[in-house]
Amino acid sequence: MYNSNKLIINTMEEQKNVVIYSTPTCMYCKMAKEYFDENSITYTDHDVAINETARKEMMDKTGQMGVPVIDIGGEVVVGFDREKLAEMLGLNA
């Protein structure tokens, strides 16, 4: 895919599986999802405020309740860290 600011090579075969555990009122969750959308990153969003199974899964991965929790190909980041996400996804920050 070509973006006027940069070339993004991101086909469905190349993209790592991206999962975000979030809540509707979390500002950093919204920022992370906007970042994914702006960069055409496909992701699965689990609302841990209402989904008990996803909440348990998130807690098993991190040992805590803070959101967002972002799992990219099995590597977990807690919080919205644009530079770290860009690095993990092979994007320009």
C-alpha cells in the first residue's frame, strides 16, 4: 500500500496478529486504535469492561488490569507507546 508520506509494505500475509484489550472510556485505547486505523493495521478489539473471558486472558498475559494491552504476534505492550508499536509493526514512528 502506498501512503503519500511513506511506503507501507503491509499485506495480510506479512502483518502480525494484532489484538488490543481496551475499555470504551480509555483515552489511550482510542489513540492506539486510531494509530492502527491510520496505518491500515487490522486488529481485534476486546472490550474488557464487558467481556469477562477477554479480561481474564488479558490478566493472564500481564498480571494487571491496566489498558490498553496490545498483543502483536505474541509480544505484549501495556499502554500506548507509538514508537514501540511502530518498531513492532515495522512502521515509521
